Amino acid sequence: MSNIKLFEQKQVRSTWNDEDKKWYFSVVDVVAILSESSNPRRYWSDLKTQLAEKEGFIELYGKIVQLKMTAQDGKERETDCCTTDTVLRIIQSIPSPKAEPFKRWLAQVGSERLDEIENPEIAAKRMREIYKAKGYSDEWIEKRVRGIAVRDELTNEWKKRGVKEQTEYAILTAEISKATFGMTPSEYKSFKELEKPTENLRDHMSDLELIFNMLGEASTTEIAKNKEAQGFKENKKAAKEGGKIAGNARKELERKSGKRVATKENYKVITESEKKKLLKKK
């Protein structure tokens, strides 16, 4: 899947990599915009040498990959690409007024991150502010924050019990979700019609969906602790059992209420309905 990012009416080509779940950007496009060079390819060639040999960024060549992207003439050609963190590092070495806002932003982000490490409450407050700015209600935000804490407790438990991160975490999470909602996270995203690979499913859940999601993960944590589950197989069993507890509770609620918990509504739909309500009040 490919995508075009616009920056001051200029294009930065990008493509999504399913293997490592990351965006890759055309470095030449970024360099062309920020350096305003008449020959961005030559500029990038010289900058690569400077970064590796003069600035000590010896890992650069290992972070640059050749990917096919559509050129201006419509043909597919290989070009140097890299992920967001490497793009930001490259920008720091471009001496141009257009690159300065990015450098100031990076300095600000770095300062904020150090503050958050010193005082984690700042991070929690900032997260709430970001969700609030996106239009989420205070009630939803509290559930989302609590859900993050429940998730952290679960992954910490998995880590202590010998579950391997990333791949095995994803498998166990899918087991909990399937037992809770009858859908794996990828199936759930399709159900909600979330198109972007980077869209977080939980950010598009309703209050009830978040509650049952928390119940499934909290139950899994409790079962893993009480049964002293070790390794992937035992924790997979705990994940199925924890998800089943939440799934049974969900089915009981649906039977009594006559309404399905899982909804096709996503954040975009929810915010549109909220906007309509506000317009009616005006």
C-alpha cells in the first residue's frame, strides 16, 4: 500500500511496510523540500557521506532501504527510503530555514519526554489533553486511560512469565479479543472499517467495548497469576479463559439489552455525530 503525504503543497512519497508495521518515506523528497536544492539527489548523496563520516551516524546505511515508488513520470523506480525516526535525524543535519521549525519541534518533544521520565504524571495529563483535543468525552478518556493501565499490567505479567514480545503478545491478544468479541483485532478493524494500518482499534471503541476489552485482559492477568502460567502455551490457555469470561458477560448483556456491544461506529463516525448535535444546539 502506498500513500502520498503533503507538506506545504509538495509531495513526500511514502509506503507502508506490513512486515515491520512502519511507514517508509522517500528521503530525496524530504531533502528537496527542506533544502530547496536544485539537485536534491546530489544534495542527499553528499549529506549521506557527511552524516556517516563526519557526524558519526554510522548506522545510517543500515537504516536506508531501496523501495519502488512512483516517480513524476509515472514509472516505478527504486529510491532511498527510511522510517520516521531516521527522517527526523536527517532533518537535524539540513542547514536550512525550512528545517528549523522541525528542529525546534524535536527539541520541544525531547524536553517534554525528559519531563515525563522525571514525572510520569505529566505524561498521563498530556495524554488526556490530546484525547480531549480530538473530541473525546471525559468519561471515555477515563476508561481509555484505565484500559492502558490494565493492558500494561497484562503485558508485564506476560514478560515475567516468559512470553516473547511482539509476535506472541499479538497472538495472545488476538485470543482474548476473539473470545471476548468473537473477532480478532484485525477482523475488528475491518468490522469498524478502519482503513489506515496505524489506526489504533481501542481509540475507536465505544465505552462498552472498552469495558469488555478491559474485563478480558484483567481476567487473563488474574488467571495467569493464580495458575502461575509459564511460557506461551500456558498463557495462551489463560488468554482464552480470560477472554471467555468477558465474552460470556458480553453475551449476557446483549441478551438482556437486546443490543449488540460491538458496534461499527468508529471515532470518525462518533465525532461527526457529536458535531451534528452541537450544530443543532446552536
